[in-house]
Amino acid sequence: MASAFGHVAVAYALGKTFTLSIPAWRLWSLTVMCCLLPDVDVFGFFLGIPYEHAWGHRGFTHSIMFAILAGMVASRLAASSILFWTSRYWMSALYFFLVTMSHGFLDAFTDGGLGIAFFAPFDSTRYFFPWRPISVSPIGIAQFFSEWGMGVLLSELLWIGLPVVLWLVVLRATRKTETKSAQG
């Protein structure tokens, strides 16, 4: 898996991309929750659920279906004033879906693990992307503060941090240009 830092960086970029009328503290709290939520499956290790099981690590909670459900629930939690089935609701649900789904996508770019069950619960096949440049993060805080953890951070700086920063620079420049065009 990518580290929590990598997942939050991508979620932050998504949050800056969308314009939603949700109180900032709630938007960012739910954004962080959604981008990290798929890793709730690591608790399955303590319950004896094998990694490769549909409920194991990188199983259902990393799937498209889970991201859809999380997006719909988070949209409701984001603002109770958002009415179901309105375009505002669906834009919010789309945003939280993308934030949640970004987790599985990042993990599919890592060089370790058993792959991502993108199509669970309908298909338990696990997938990686053909190009896997991100070093897989250790599970557990203690192992993260090691040579392996430092290697992961350096890998993520290059393969996640740099693209996120470039995206934010382009986004800011584009919005600045749009603002100037609208004013003049």
C-alpha cells in the first residue's frame, strides 16, 4: 500500500480541484477519512482474515463498489442540507467516491502485495497496474520508522508528491487566468 502521507496528498489535490459548498472543516475531515478508510481492512489481520480473502487487505474495501457506497454516505454526512438525488448531492458523492477510490488506485501502483480487488464483491480477482513505481509501505507504525519506511517516503515524494505539486501549480495558474478573464 502507499503510505497515509501519499493517500492524503492525493486527496488534498482532489479537494483543491473540486468546488463544493460544504463547510471546510467537514469537507477536509471527510476527505481524510475517505482516503484512509479502505485500509480499515488491516484489522482483519487481528481477526484471522487471510490477506487474500475478499474481506482481507486490499479486498472489498479497496473496490469500486465500496468507493461508491462511501461516496454516497460521505455526501450525506458532508451537509445534511444537500438533498438526495440533486446535482449537488451527486457532485459531492462523486468527489468522495474519487477520494475513496484514489486509495485503491495508488495501491495498484505499488510494488508489493497481492493486488487490488477492484471489482469485489462481484469478482475477487486482484489487479495491479502494469507500471508499479511506488514502493509498498510497511503495515504498522513501528516498521514505518525504518530504512524501509524512509525508502517509501522518498519513492512517494517522487511518484506522488511531485505530480501533486505540479497539479496544484497548474490548477492555481488556470484559476488565476480564469479569474483575470472574468474580470476583464
